[in-house]
Amino acid sequence: MAGNQPAAQTHRYDEQIKFLLGSGTVLAGAAYTLTLDDGSKVTGTTDADGKTERITTPEPRTITQANLLPNVAFCCSRQAENSGGGGEGGIDVELSGVKTNASALGSSVIEHKVEEKVRPLTPGEIDLAKKVFGTSVDYSKVKVHNGAYMVGAGSNAMTPNGEMYFPKDYYKPDFSTLDDTFRIWFIHEMTHVWQYQLGYSVKWGGIKIQIKGGYKYAPGQDTPRAYVYDPAKDGDKSMTDFNMEQQGDLVSHYFDAVYLSENTATHRTHVTNLPFLQKILTGFIKNPSDVSLLPNSTKIEE
């Protein structure tokens, strides 16, 4: 807790807040700034249970607002950058009925759920996905969230649990109606859905890639290290030799080369690389339900 607060003996009122998403996921490790009704602010980081430190005041105070921001984020920021637009620097949450009080002093906890906006896949999105994933995915289980998986995750889309979480600046009501950049991004995220539904731990894979620095840019590169593949060097590999982010790009780039036609340098590159993509994805194209195609590595290309 930050800021100048009265001496301990004057703390006659307190409260503690536990933050959760509507799905029940606790917001652990989220940096927070709480605003009180007198304009003062309290800062800190939620614990493993999503709880703030105890907010203590010498008199009852209403906690009116919270700004939440996680301490880490992973997955797919490059796609967001390519799509243009700004990032999300945190989410302001309006609080109602949250006050420091003298009841159960030192032990009271009030839960607050950060409401999520979520929808199923649209028919158009399902049609796009079926072009590459066929019937290997149960599309009825896929949800698209208007809001990041980790509140305030900036420009990072995440698909850790078979559902897509897009920061509010990048969420769209139907990705199938947009330009090809967004369609490619959608198929990349759908690859993580495919991985998850076939049994791969996307969340754990993302954590390991993050630990290895895979979501950082190498000097002189415009692509985070985890996504890089090299058609000139990787021709003898199989799909399973690529990490989960490389697989996402391989599948989405194949989708672009075969099914899209926007006359851009990116599209032309994907078309040029199509023989390589077809070779790597031979098993996937033939049978996307084959679980042996899932990543067996979180290796980062050097």
C-alpha cells in the first residue's frame, strides 16, 4: 500500500478486496490503484488469491474505483501491433458499496467481479476456421471475450484455455468481416484453440516461452523470437518441432497464402513460402485431428 496513511493506532476502519473475472479466475499478481472518495489513492499488487492489502483509514471511506494492471502478459502481441490501433493500459473498474468499516476489523473481505463481455463464434468466423481446422475443433465451445484474459494486458491477445481474449481496443464483433490482417490474427488464435482442444497446455507453454524471453524482439528483428521460423533452414522439420507460437503463424500464414488475396508484401511472402508451409503442414492438412502434431517443444529460434 502506497501513500501517507495515519499512524497505526488511528486505523479504526479497514477493508480488503478480492478481484475476480466473471469466469471465476482470480486476478493474482495484478497491480492496482484504488481511489477513495476523498481523492486519495492506494497502490499495491494483488496476492495469489486476488486480494489487495488491507485498506485502512481513520474514518469510514468509500472506495470508488480501481485501476487494474497485471505484472506479466504473454502471447500474440505482435499480431495486435500489426493490426494497428492503440493498446490498453489498464482497466478502470467502478466499485459500488465498497467501504472501509469497523465490522470484522482486520479480517473482512469483499469480492468484486470484473464483468466480462463474451460471445460465441459467428457463422463467418466458423467458416473461416473450418477451411484449415475442419471438424477437429468443437466450435460451439469457443468463446470470444471483449477484454483481456489478464486485466490490462495491453495489446496482447491470449487464448490460454480454449477461449479467445482480445483487449477492448482489438476486440471485433466478427473477425470474418474485416481485412486480411485481422483474419490472419484470428486464425493464429484459433490455432491455440485447436492446440488446447487436442490436449496441449497453451497456458503453460506460453509461460515457458515467456520465461525464455520468447515474447521479446531480437536485435534487428521485427518479430518476437517465439514466432520466428526460417523456410531456408527449417525445411526438414515436422510441425511438432515448432513451438505453439510458430505453429500459430505457420497455420495462419498457410491460410493467408491459400485462401486470402489482399495484395500486400506480407501476403506475397506467404505465397512465396507456400511450398514450405505445405510441406511442414502436410500431416495437419491431411488430418488436423492428429494429436501427434501438437508442439513437443518451447524452443526459441536463435
